[in-house]
Amino acid sequence: MFTNRPALNLKNQQKQTETFNPEDFEAMKETLFSVRDAVQKRVLSDFEGEVTLENIPRLRKMIEVFFNQFLAEENMILTRANKQHLFEWVFADIVGYGPLEPLLNDPEITEIMVNGPGKIFVERFGKIEETKTTFEDETHLRRIIDRIVAPLGRRVDESSPMVDARLPSGFRINATIPPLSLNGSLLTIRKFSTTPFTAQDLIANGTLTPSAVAFLKACVEARINIVISGGTGSGKTTILNVISSFIPVNERVITIEDVAELQLHQKHVLRLEKRPPNIEGKGEIPIRQLVINALRMRPDRIVVGESRGGEALDMLQAMNTGHDGSMTTIHSNSPRDSLRRIETMVMMAGMDLPLRAIREQVASSIELIVHLERMRDGTRKIVYITEVQGMETDTIVLQDLYRFMQTDFKNGRVIGKLKATGLRPSFMEKFRAYGIPLGETVFESEH
């Protein structure tokens, strides 16, 4: 129902009630769906107007009336708690995201992975686990996917079987359907906290140390160009949010993203988001074009959410031409691998530059790499803070300023700490030029 109307976050539209979870009523599946279908049929015939935030209360009352009528007609007797749970499930399935509602409203879940109608996995505290929640069938799953993407001006069908988009809540979604998917429709939802992590949060959970925070804050204030690298789900966006919070409030910052995820709270932030092609395959505005356009908007800094292609060349040129202090993230396995990836992406720009020229550009533009890993216990850690020192013959010289030192693995947890190596960066003069006091203790080795 309502596949072309806005999918809403129902959590804030009603009193907080424990959401019905179908796994609690495994033996009642047929009843669940029969109640939903009967109520939905009556609502379709009687409800007028669009499903908007304003008329959700009216729609909820109507669904509740029809729900109670159906239970009375069928002589279905339920406990008060079960009746309330069943109603919440029916309401969510008709108007909201169906079986996904309780997962979306669970603050402990950071990612939802739907592998066809019968298998739903979630990530909780960095670990993936299977849930007992399921969809009725492939049609039910496709209906929910349509309800999610249609209000975003997108569609998923055989002619356009993939979609990557952002929900109004800020959650990032990816849907892939047959014939691309051989296991039924696939849906991945990455959730983001409405209150982003702070540096103090990362110190508390062991991702950063006070000395590393002091160093990174000084680097941002001294306009050091920073690349944040790591694998998928390693926490790159979280760290970029934290580091970008150190940007002075009087600077004009332009963020450029594939799907908007950054949460900068400075007063002068302009947010740009890539535009995908329309249904006819036209009208795409790629990140590279946005980077070029941003250079004409008098930015003090440019923050690219993720560099994936030819925009890396434009980003390097921006870092080299008066936009010091710019930042980006990149998928890679190590600081050294980050540079190789950037070299490859610059080649994708089609400029036919010799490799040495590309490396010289990389070495003169990027000054610091912050590398993250997702550890085997599910936690995310900064494992390297590495300076890019420049070129030596044909090689870019790197110097680790901080390294994560694992000391033990106990009770399923990685034990260790991010420690300074005792080396000073070659850009120390920049701290003095900007009048940034940075005590020597920040660099003292803790071995």
C-alpha cells in the first residue's frame, strides 16, 4: 500500500510502544498477514489524501478502528499486550517499513542486511548476527523496497535493478533486485546516529587517545591536508565527522558526497550531493563535476566524503592551490595502499600523466593519512597516523607518527592502545606559523 507516498519514521509520530516483532508470533504468521490484508483493504477504500506527517494521526485512528472491527468479527481473543503488539506490526506494515521497523528503531543496530525475504542479518556492536525476522515472500519485500525508494524519486525494476540513496533520516540504503541478484531482492541499510560521535566518545571507547586527539586537532587548525583510509565499515565517516569538527567556525567549508552522511555543525557549511541519472539514464552530476564546481564557490576547505575515481585528481589540485586543510576518505588496506589507490584514481581521470608526475602531485598535496581497521572483535580502531614526507627518487616516503599496538586478545576483545612512535612530523613549522601550542608530550614514545 501507498508505494508512491512518503515512507515515514513512525518512531516519533506516536507514543513509544514496544514494536511488534513477527518472531514473537512465529505460529501466527497466517493470522498476521490475514489481519493486515483485511485492514489494508478497508483503509484503501476509505482513506483519502496523501500519507503525510500531518495526517498520520488520522490514518492511525482509522487503521485502529478497522483493526478492532476485524478482530471482533473474527472473534479473535488476544491479551492486551499481544493485541497492542499485533496492531503496531499491522500499522508499520501498512504505512511504514514493515518487519524492518523494530530493527530500524533499535539503537544498538548499526546495519541491516536483507538477503532475500527469508534471511535478515544485522550488525550489532560490530558483529553480524542473523535475526528471526522475515518477510512474507518476495512480493512483500519488493513492496517495502518500493515504499522506501519511491519518495526519494527513485525506482527499482528490471530496467534499473540497483539503487543507492539516502533516507530522510540520514540512513544510507542500497537495494539490488533480480536479475542482478540471484537470491531474491537484497536490501542494505546503514544507520547513522542522529548525534554524531565526539572526540571524547572516541577516547572513551579506545579508538583515540588524548594525545592523538590533540595532534589531529592541531593538524586541522594548521590546515594540513588529510586522507582518512580504511576498509568498508571501518569507521571512516565517523572519524571524518570528528576531525572536521575541529575546523574553525569562521571558515567556508564545502562538503561533497556520493550520499550525504557528514554532519558538520560549523556556521558556514555548504553541502553538495552527487545526482544519479534519472529514469532515462540522463542528468547525472558526478562527484568530479561537483569538485570542479566547488572550486568556483570560494571555499576555504573542501571535504570530499569519499574519493572513488577521477575526482581524486581535482582534489589533489585543490589541495595544492590554496585550499589547504582539505580532507577526503578512501577505501584501502594500509597507508601505503592509500597512495597506490589515489595514483590509480588519478589515472582514471584520463589525463595521461606519467606515473612520476602523479606521485609528485600526491606527495606534494597529501600530508597526513589516518588509517582505520575493523578489528576481529568488531571494534573500530585507528591503527596508523602516518605522515607523507615527500618524494625520494621514485618513491613516496611515509613516516608513522602513531601506531596501534596490540598487547593481548582476551575474552574475545582486542587489547591495545594507539601510541606515538616518538617521531616528529616535518610540518612542525606550520604549527608555529599558526600559533598553535603543541606540547612535546604529544610525540613522546610510549613503548
